[in-house]
Amino acid sequence: MMTELLNLELYKFLLIFLRVGSAIMLMPGFNAGYVNTQLRLSIAIAVSIILMPFLNDKLPPIPQDFASIIQMLLFEITYGIFIGIFMQILMAAINLTGNIIGQAIGFSNAQMFDPAFQQQSIIVDTFLTLVALTLIFITDLHHLMLSAVIDSYELLPPNSAFPTADMAESISKTLTQSFVIGFKLGSPFIAFTIIFYSGMGLLSRLMPQLNIFFLSLPLQIYLGVGLIFLTLPVMIIWFLQYYEEGLQLFLH
């Protein structure tokens, strides 16, 4: 009797841990390079243990054959990866905005090491990503991310058929929305680029003796950085609202 009870509890823990752990490994902020793997695993284990009493009724009984158990465990890993990638796609909006701004103000070659993704990226992209992640944790949106994982048991029950078409459609729509939001957030800088280069072209025609390249780059940087200071609060607030609305897909 005790052995059966332990096997049942271990089975339930694995079902929860595989989904929660896979999601936490890919969640924005949790997946950053400066967050070591042991810490992420510790968070996933602690959250899974806490959730076991609350999700007990939503978990199916142990299948009789070994193949069905493996299939269910693989489904749980896939669900967790899907949730984590979904949140990463939402974050892609601010990355696109950073790239647009970097190109607009002449910082496309000014790159620095991005600690969140462990790679070189445009300095403006790194700055916006760090600001967005900081405000996500300050405003407790990371609680909403964990709530999305918990509520996903209503949307994606462990014993249901694998919704390949619905998951692919959700990813496709979210990619499109992130591109549109990123483009909208960067639209002031697209307008700035058009106006600035049009003005420099007109000035070079009016004053051919002026070294336009010597004048344009410092002016482009100064005006671009000033525009960042003016638009940054609105951009971040708009992005946080979009990120929160995107997580509503999993919330009930």
C-alpha cells in the first residue's frame, strides 16, 4: 500500500514538474544566462511541490502500460516548452523595437554583451530588454507568468489529445502580433529616420560645400538619444500592457 502511494505521488510530482520546469527554463528572466541552472531547478521543484495539492484533481490516474506513461510525460514537457516559447515570442516585440531604434539612431554597430541571452546585441536592444525584464519583476508580472503555467492545466489538460493545430495557430498569431507591436513601438524612430535623412539630403543640396557626413552622425545620435528619453516611458508601458494581455490566453 505504501509503495503504491509513493508511486502515485511520484507520478503526480513528475507530471507537474516536467511542465513547470520546462516552462521556467524558457521564461523571460528565469532563462537569463546569469540565473544558473541549479537555481532554476530549485525554483521549479519548489513550485511543483507547492502545486501538488492544488492540481491533484486535474491529474489523470497512472496509465496501465509504460508507453502511455512515457507519452504523457513527453506531452507535459512539450506543453511547458510551448508556454515558455510563447512568453519568449511576446518578449520579441521589445527586441524588434530595440533593433529598429539602433538602426535609426546610428547604433547598429554599437554592440555589447547581452547577459539575458548570452550573446552580442545592439546596445539599445540590450538596454530595452533589461528595462522590460526589470519592470516585469517589479510590477509582479512574473507572478502572472507562473499563474499562466498553473491555469494551463485548464486549457491543456494532461489526459487530453495533443492540440498540435491550436498550438501552431497560437504561435503564428503571437508572432504576427509581436511584430506589429514591435513595429508600432519603433514607429517614432522610423519617422525620425525619414525626416532626418530627408533633411540632411536637402541640406547637402542647399550647401554643397558642407561636409554632411561629419555633421549628420553626431546630430543623429544626439537627436535619437533625446527621442529615446521622450518615448521610453510610453514604450515600456505599452509593452507591459501587451505582455499582460498576451498571457491572458492561459488565464481563466
